[in-house]
Amino acid sequence: MSRAHPVPRRLAAILVLAGLCLPAIAAAQPAPPYTPPFGAGHNVLIDEGNPGGWSSPQSLAAAVKGNEIMAPIKPDHGWTEEAQRLGAVPPLPATSGRPPQPVQRVGRHGPVLMLAIGNDKVLKLFDYGSLGSEARHVHVFEAFLPAIGYYVVRVDEYEESHRYLISAATGTLTEMLEPPVVSPDRGRALSWHDSQMIGRTLEVVRITPARAMPETVAWEPSQDDGLTYDVAWAPDSQAIVVTEINGKTRQRKPLRLTFKDGAWRPS
């Protein structure tokens, strides 16, 4: 039987020393950066364990310097009505590992709208641009939907607006043109938009705890000004009921959209 070659003493000492240093080296490695669960380009920031905001528009502008975000010159006109909605939202439920006092679920600190994400994160949306300016970008809290665990935030820009449907569990943002209408089974939500600037658009998303997933709509409404539409969920949530109304004859033409082959289609 052959005998293994002995390790030289100097090499053995080096190996022992390296072994002792490995934990320290591993501990010194920086933690991987936290990647927010939403796409780059959104005007947002997510903080872990930090429910506070900035003390002034100046400190906000300094904190986000280089991101082309400017604090508003004066408060937005929608903040007064928003404050009433903020006050109606109940605080986060008490959970282990958190301070015993209630934690505010939604709030505003000057030009920063703050939304609690999970139990230890805060999503911050920054308002910027003065009223009436083309660079205007303002976030206004509209609702918290406890049935599905999502926030609805209106984003007002210079001449148009849209909504963010935001998961309270992950902070993931999904854009919709109008406030979402949740299906009776809470599995989906739709948005019906009708304007001269954009036209008529039906959007549908599938609701999961982590994110709202957009689904394809394989139906095009008529853009005829003489027609209007009523759009609603069927009671069983398995169809979207669309009623086309002729403004002259008052004739009503019903249509059902069902999800088939990966899209909402006329059935």
C-alpha cells in the first residue's frame, strides 16, 4: 500500500492560515445589491426598513441628484383630496418582529408618496415639475384594494394621466389607463378607457400576489363617435360583457369576451 506524500510544513502553515482567513474574507464581501421588482425607468425608490421620507423638497432633490428628478415648486392641487383617502386606509396589521405600535400603510411627505411593501419595505414615488409645466409628473394615491392586496395610484402628467396598479407584497408596478375593476372572483381586473386623445382601449390583467400580469385583448372597439360602450365583468368572472350603444337609435348590441387561446376574444 502506498503512503501519501507528506505536506511541507511551510505549505501546511499557509493552508491553515488561509482556512482561518476564509470566514473573514467571506464576511467582508459586500452584500449583493437589492434589485427592486419593477422595471428600470420608473420614477420610484424602494427602501428596506425605512418608513421615513425627506424633510424638504430641497433634501429630496439632493437625494435623487443625477436622476433628473426635480421637486415640485408648490403643492399639487390633488393633495388635499388625497389626504382624506390616506386617512381612511387602516394601518398594517401587527406582526412579529415589528414595533408594537401600528405602522402607517400609506402616507405623504411633501412631494413623496410612500406605500408600505410587505412588512419591512417602503415604496417611494417622487413628484416633480411645477403645475402646468410639460415636465410635470405627480403621483396621487387613489385606493388600497385589500381584497387583492394592491394599491392604485394615479400618475398625472402634462396633458394626460394613467394608473399604477402596485402589489403591496412586492412593489411591482403595472400601468393601466383607468382605475381597475376587479372581477368577482378577484382573479383579474379590467380597465376601460375612452378619450379623444388615446381612443378606446380595453386592458385586462391577471392578479397574482407578486404582480398583475397583462393579458392580450383580441377585440377592437369601434372609434365611431356615435357609439358608446358599457364594459363589465360577468357575475361568474369567466367573461367580460361589452354592450355597444348607438347614440341615435339607442340600440344596444351585447357582446361577450372570453379568454381562449391566450387572449380575450368574442365568443
